[in-house]
Amino acid sequence: MEVFLGTLSALFSVVNPIGATPVFISLTQENSKKEIKDIALRTAIYMVLILVIFFLAGKFILDFFGILVEHIRIAGGIMIVISGMRLLRQDSEKGKIISKEVRLEGMEKDDISFTPMAMPLLSGPGSIALLIGMFDSLKGPAYWESGFIILAIILVSALTFIILLFSRTLNKFLGKGGMAALSRLMGFIVLSIGIGMIMNGLIPLLKQINVN
């Protein structure tokens, strides 16, 4: 249960579906309620598939390219820190940031559920690096804990579906001030998670240097 709750809180903070609502709203302005529901559902399903695949296969991918998991933790932590800093900025009510090119491509697409919503906006490098690091920490008999992590991924995706489905209502209820305050709170949590990931990557490497 501790693994489940820890994964749920950390992954929800890094995925930050609330921060994705402004982008989702802007890209679904021309869609009907049924279409918005279908897009939100497909986005959540793609999220599960992407995150579970990388969680289970990520370590093997790292081994194939000769990348240490500590490197992934440091790189992923840096990206999460940058994301957290963006959420702490003055314009944090705008939510997550995607490039103009990706936004324009999304506006021209009939289905935005896979890109840009599921990837890279929600299941991006930060969340993938977080899950790869979690898989690497499971040793021996603790492998059964991977089931709880996968369950947490499914629950985060389900919460994301609900948040996206009611994104317009949520934004009207909170307003710009509420969204900004919530984004900054999430930014602080995300920043803390990113720093923790960097430290979890740096400490083992520094220990190896001292031993050598």
C-alpha cells in the first residue's frame, strides 16, 4: 500500500493533469461534448499504455543503449525541476507549456488524444523517467510491488480522464486566480520530486567515485 500511495502521489504531481486543462480546452473548442468525452477517454487509455510499457520495458531499453538508471534519474529530475519552475512562474494559470508548432499541429488534427495530449503533454519524459527509476528499485521478491505501481498508473489515468472531461467546469470554478494558486502548489511539489530524483541519481554515482 505504501508503494501504491507513493507512486500515486508522485506520478499525479508529475503528470499534472490540472495543468494540461488549458491546452485541452483550447484544442477542443470546436468539439461537441461527446467528442470531448471520447478524446479524454482515448487520452487516458494512451497514457496507461505509454506509461506501463515504459515502466516494464524502460530498464531493458537503458541496458540496450548502455545508459545507467542513475543517469535517467538525473536527466528526468532536471526536466521535472524545469517543469516545476515553469509552474511557479507568474503566468502559471496558463498551465503546461507546449511549443507553438505542437499546438498548431494539434489544432489541425482530428484526434489530439495521442499527440499532443497523451504524449508529450501528460506522459512525458519526466513521468517516464520517474517510473523507470521505480522499476529499477524493485529487487527480488519486491517485484510483486510492480502490480501496485501499474494500478497507480491506471488510477492516475482515470483521474486524468475525469479532470479533462470536466476541464471547462473546473476552470470556470477556480478562475484564473485559483488556477494560478493551484499550479504554483503543484509546481512546488513537482520541484521537490525533481530534486529528490536528482539526488537519488547523484548519490550512488558519488559513492562509486569515492570507492574507486
